[in-house]
Amino acid sequence: MTEVLEDKEKILFETVQGAFSNYLRGQHVQAGKQGRKLDYGQVTDKVIYRMQRPSTQKEFAKALVDFLSQFRSKASRGVGLDIYHWLHGDNWQQARDLTLLAIATYTSKKGDALDGQEVSIESSVDAEEEEVSLNVA
């Protein structure tokens, strides 16, 4: 997907995906310690909500900077000023959209948090709706 993005868009997209991969790695380790499988849909929904919730430029900038600084990735090295311009320029809504797309379209790569595992990409909302429809029938 990144081949259709402009260079500046690609920087933000890859940085967010790198941070999300690191976040997933932590969630995967935590799930393993608790003796359960990672609920990819729930984890993804949580991060998407975290980035969707802010309704102003200032709130979104804080949410994204907190996320990127907490889950640093190789993709974020040396691109801080580019991300700053995204967050504090006129295109912050586009930055939010790219951030949400980066998380929603994340695919596992060998060696990342999911070690190339196939995971269900259903969100917890989809799974709950399916469960309700099965119980009603």
C-alpha cells in the first residue's frame, strides 16, 4: 500500500506501523505470560479507539506522540520533524486518517510481534455481533 503514498505520507504511515508492531509485541508477550492467545481484534480496536477519540489537533498530537514515544520503532529514527509538521500543520486530520489506516491495515511480517503468524482480523465488535446472531437463531 505504501507505494501509492507520497514520501511524507509514507514516513508517517511506516512510523505508526512500526510503533504498532512494537505494541503488538508487548501484548503478545503479556498474553503468553497469562497463558492465553493474543486477541488481535481487541488489541487493534483499542489502539484505533485511542487514535480516533481525540477531536482536536492538540488532543490528537498528544495521543500520537505518546503512542510513538512509548512504542518507538526503527522507522521513527530521524523523522521527528516530519511528524511534527504533520501534527501541527493544516493537515492534522489527514495525519489522523493515515494513522488509523496504518493500524487498520497492518499485516504481520516475519520477525515482528506476531512472528508471521496468521491472526483473525475480525474486530471484537464483529465477533460479538456474530455471537449475538448465533444466540438469537
